[in-house]
Amino acid sequence: MFKRDWDRRTCAKRGHVTYAPAEPELASRLHAATALGDAWRCLRCGDFALGAPHGSGPAEDAPLVPRGKALRDIFILRFLAVERILRGVLILIVAFGVWKFSNSQDAVHRVFDQDLTVFKPVTDHFNWDIEHSPIVDTIRKTFDYKKSTLVIVAGALVAYALIEIVEAFGLWLGKRWAEYLTVIATAAFLPLEGYELHEKVSVLKICTLLLNIAAVIWIMLSKRLFGLRGGVVAFEAERHSASLLEVEESAGTVPPSRGAHART
């Protein structure tokens, strides 16, 4: 039932996908004559749709129509794509802030010290030593950084943000190179995320670390990257055989369990 929900939900948004195989037995199972005209069974959801088929030819040349688990995989990849595009935009904003600060560091320093004295009567009333608070100390430390160092940091942040954005578009489009890039880039930053978590524990940092670890493992296994589960050979063989299996399953000549087993 859950599988059907995914399939029909997608068909409701994008429309049905029908195909007339050249093999007479398969074609007869996928075709139905109605009072309103010919109808063909959708390769995704299995419902009959009125009208001419969208394509025809040998069953093995039928279009590869993601359904069931494949649709859920696409949803997960696009969820990761959205997460990375948001992260990339946020990092670009931070990079712009660092670059802007590097160009006016002295002016910001003077304004900071002048404005800080304005709040001193208020903070003294609440017995808060603002001069030595952690936030103020952290801000003051940045004043000691050289402009060249800040420019390098801004450049590194821009490069990181661009990687995240490229990952996002590649994952959204289902590109295999993007899956490799995501695994490599995400895994490379896992030690840094672990170090930050060691320095200061927070729920957000824990969730981010667990999400990235799960994403790396899931993409490698499900997409057969780096030779896992047969590697690219098994991945391409799976894609090549899937179209024929979809037609046979939709026609009812192959039990769904067999088709699902063949695609794993």
C-alpha cells in the first residue's frame, strides 16, 4: 500500500507513463479496449490510462520509470540537495561577512570599543562584566587577525559553498558524479564536525553529524559507489534490466517479488 501511494502520488503530479511493447503477449496484458477508447497500463502505478501509449517498441527498450523504492531514493537525494543548497547559501553569506569585515577591520574595531562603553552602565547594574564576557572576547580576537588571513578564510568559505551548491544541483538531477562528490566532500568534513562536537556538544551538531554519516553510508550502498555491491557494472546492469522488468511486472508475467529481487 505504501508503495502504491508513492507511485500514484507521482503520477498525479507528473502524469502516467504508458508503453506498448512489441511482444504480443505483453502488449495484450498492458492494453484494454474500453467504451471510451484504448487504454494502456501505466508502468509506474499500474492503473490504466486512456489514450495512445507514450512509446512503443521492444520491452527491453521501454523507458526506465522510477517507482516504489526508486521513488523514495529520489526523494531522499532531493532532500539532501535542498539541505546542501541552503547550507551553501548560508556559507556564502558568512564568506561575504568575513570579506566585508577584512576591508573595514580598523573602523569596526573603533566603533566596537566606542559603542561598548555605552552599554557599561546597564551591564554594571546587572553585575555583568561585559568587558570580559566570552562573546566580547571572541569578537576582540578577530581584530588580531591579519587582513590577508581573513581574505583567505573568505575564499575558502566561497569554495566550500560552491562545492555544496554543485552537489545540490547534481543530486537533484540524479547525477552519479554528484553522488561521488557528496560522499567524498561530506566524509572529508566528518573529522572537523567530530572535533567541533568534542569542543562543545549541542543537539544541532549531533543531528548534523549523524545525518552526514547516514547520508554517506546510504549513498555508497544504495548507489553501489567505490565498487560496493558489484560497483558500476552491477549498477549499469540493474538500470539496463529494469525497463524490461517494469514492463513484465506491469503486465503480470513476472511476480513483483522476483522483479524487486532482480533490482537489488
